[in-house]
Amino acid sequence: MTAPVRLSPNSALDVRSQFPAVGDWHYLDSAATAQKPQAVIDAITEAYARDYATVHRGVYQRSSEMTGRYEAARTAASKLVGGQPNELVFTRGATEAINLVARQLPKDGRNRVLLSQLEHHSNIVPWQLAGYEVDAVPLTPDGCIDLDAAEVMVTDEHRVISFAHVSNVLGSILDAKRAAEIAHAKGALLLLDGCQAVPRLPVDVASIGADFYAFSGHKLYGPTGIGCLWAGTTC
């Protein structure tokens, strides 16, 4: 395992030096994808170069060790959002996580989804492709999802409310707990797109009351091509 990086308490330079791709320029596109710190690069290289073996498919020592590290990553990812390891599955990204929910939920006559006007396409197109009718909540003058409007717009026909926890464009933060209360009052489920929230905010899915929480690795200083879907045990 890679040793933890120890930084002096007040040196921004020490933090910056952990990102080799930044160099002497200013990177301002972390909302799209984050640069990778050297500790992550080293861990990936070590896994492929020295420790690589099958996961969940071998009984020999190296396979067992690799499986243990894989499951330790699941535990860490679930802990990051306040969940349990058996509540979290790995996906290829947040888009696939949202697609999984959209494709697997039974409609049972409830074929509408309530989104907002600030959603990323990853939280729009999956619902359209899965056959949902989409309703979009407007924004408040300060760029937040208008939850007063959402409370009026949600009906018994809505299976899901699906909102960005933090906007990738505006940076506005959703009152996620209230969004959960609005959804559950109508018997709907709440899915939160946490791609921007998880790298920047403390997240506790149990406290929020969310039913699903999706986030990606590449915006969390991790590898591209992996994401997480947390699902509450009552779903």
C-alpha cells in the first residue's frame, strides 16, 4: 500500500506539488475532471505492475490479496458518503449508475421523473431513454433548485425525483434533506447526482434520507472509468 502523503500544515505549495500534471499552470476545470495526485498514480501503477491478479475469481494468495484491496476500496467509498459496503456497487461512472436506476425501477403506472433546469445531461438522457416523462423544476434567482416549486410540481405519477446535489455549472448546493422529504411525501424516491458534492462537501446519505446516490471517480481525484452507486437497503 502507498504510504500516506504528509503535508506541512500551512503550505499550499506542498498540496500543489502532489499533482504532477499541473506543473506551472493553473488548472480550473475540476468540475469537469480532476487532476490526479501522485499517490493515486502510484497506487494504480503498483496495482498493475506488482500486485495485479483476478478479483473474486481466484483462491491463490495474490488473487485473495487483490480481492481484499478491491473490497477495501468499496468500504472506503461507502464510508465516504456515510453508507455501508453492502449498499454500494461499482459502475463505470455516474452516468451508468443513473442508467442502472432508470432502467431497473418498476414504473407501476408512475412514469414521470422530476428533474431541474440545472441538471447535467447524465441526469437527463438516461431517464428519457428509459421511457420516463420528464418535468423540470425551475431555479431560484440565486441559481438554486426551487424546492418550493418542486413541492408543488411533484405528483403521484412521479416515480423519482433526481437532482444534482451540487451544480457543476453554478456551484449551488441543494437542500438535499428537504428534497428527500418532498419526494417521500408523495411516495417517490430521491436520487442525488453527487459528482460535484462528494469531492467538496461532507456527505451522509442516511442523514439526508436519499434513496440513491451516484458519483464518479475521475472528479474525486481518482481514475477515469469508475463510479459508484449507493442504494439504501429499503430500495
